[in-house]
Amino acid sequence: MIGRRRHLATLRGFTLIESIATIVVLAVLGSITSLLIVNAVDGYSEAATSAQLHGEASIALDRAVRELRKIELDSAATGVAPNISSVTPTSIAWEPNSSLSLSGARLMLVDNGATAAVLLDDVSALSITTYDQSNTALAASLTADQCDPIRRIVIDVTLQRHGVSDTLRSKVFIRSTMSGGGS
């Protein structure tokens, strides 16, 4: 009989307290693990979005730089001057009928009077700054003959998507105004 009691005591299950303690420990471990997984997925998603924004901005700025470098000399100017008709902090226009501008959240390029092409979406800021031969910043807004001293253009574009932001800057030297550049 004593042997039977010992056998029954060893077959006894977990107590309620032991079961609850086990469930609590497993719940804590599960929540920590899920938090780590969520943070990793969020980090990956943010990095992927940032890489996509950077790639899109890089391609768009490369196209804009190519077009700006091709600005020809102004044949009506008395000296060496680019054929730029106006500059504002968010747009630049040059002849013949070409422009780069911010329209809403889009970076738009008009090439030789053609239909405006969207270079970039989700643009939150565009800044165009011009510089003269001595690398001095010119006024923010220029028109007509005021554009003659422009030799370098700096474009800053900021994109924002899904809470991720990326800014790229590009410096453009107008080839036709460089010594030996000609048109």
C-alpha cells in the first residue's frame, strides 16, 4: 500500500500555480521575441524605402544635371553668359523653352517646349541656388540679364515617403560658360 501511494504521488500533475507561472514565462518570452521581430521588420522596411528614395532621386538629378550642363551661351549677351531666362528658389528656366521646377510634390522637366515630364514624385522640398565665377551666391530670384553671371547651380531635393526622408544635392557647372567651353 505504501508503494502504491508513492507511485500515485509521482504521477501527480502540475499544480495550478506551476501552470500559471509557466504560461506567464512563455508569454513574456513570446512578447520579447515578437518585439524583436517587429523592430527588425520595421528597420528593414525603413532601409528599403530609404534606398528606393535615394535611387529615384539620384536618377532624376542625373537627368536634370545633364540638361542643365547643356545650357548654351546667350548670343544676345555682351559677354560670356548662359542662356538662362529666370531663376527662383524652386525653378529655373532656360532657352529654348526649357525648365526645371517643383509643381506640387513633383519635380518637373520641360525640354525644348515639349510636354512637361515628371522626373520625381514625393518631393517635399526643392532648392535651387546659383553662384557666379568667384563662387559667390547670387540672389534667390533672377530674371533676364541678372542671370548672366551664373556659372554654377546647386540643386537640393528632399523626398519623403512613408515617414522616411532623403535629401540629395547636386552641383552643376554650365559647360558653355567654362573657359574653352563655347557652344
